Amino acid sequence: MRSFRFIDQEFRDVSTLLRRYTKIHFKKDYMLLRSIPSIGPIVASGILSELGDLRRFKNIKHLAGYVGLAPGIYQSGDTVRHTGVSMRAHRLIRSYFIEASWQAIRTDPVMQAFYRKHHGKNVKSIIVKVARKLLSRTLAVIKTETPYVIGVLE
């Protein structure tokens, strides 16, 4: 129990320092990310510290490829295979967006409708689609510098 308490306290200290750093150096982007209901303070700090300025990505395809939420494709001659998500990825950020997408389908009616539209298929592939949609909305929030509005389609 003593080692568990020590690790828990270290985790709390590091996350506090990380949030403080991002609030000082990336305050505007941090507040924009926090306006998205499924992204909490630790995930927002993690996104900003791992990806830096999201404005450096030209479009959603480049960001999705970097994060690993782009579809993997194998082509050889006439053979084309779709292999799911790309293996070349930033795994930590991808897991952040996968976990945030579970919260997004609970809090955002548009995301919930998108999830229900694909209901009945493989749950893991649906949640990756929701994560990709959340990633595109995150990039749009940062690039337009407008806070996220729940339930807006565009």
C-alpha cells in the first residue's frame, strides 16, 4: 500500500506540474480544448505537450495520419486491402482520443447520433470513427479559435 500511495502521489504531482505548464505556455489552446466536453484537463495537457501547436497540420488528413486514426491501406498490383487504423501512430495521443470519444458519445448528441447510426457493427471500429470525428472537431476548434458548441453539426 505504501508503494501505491507513493506512485499515486507522484502521478498527482506530475499531472499538476503538466497542467500548470500548459496553462502558462498554451493558455488559449488549453482553454479551447477544455471547451470540448469529452476532453479533460489531463488529456488537454497531454495533447498540447505531445503535439504542440495543432495549427502546424495542414488539414485533418495530416493530423489523423500523425495520430494514427487514418485508415491503413495495403496495395500491391491489383490487390487492395484495408487494414484498419494505421500502425504508424502516436499511440498515446490515439489512446487519448479513443477514450475521449467514449465520453463524447455520452455528452454530445451529434456524436451520439453518429454512434447510433453505425450501431450493430463492430464497436471498436465505430469508436475509431467517432475518435476521428472528435479529432477533426478538435482541429477545427484550434484553427478557428472558437470554443466548442455541443450539438452543432458544422
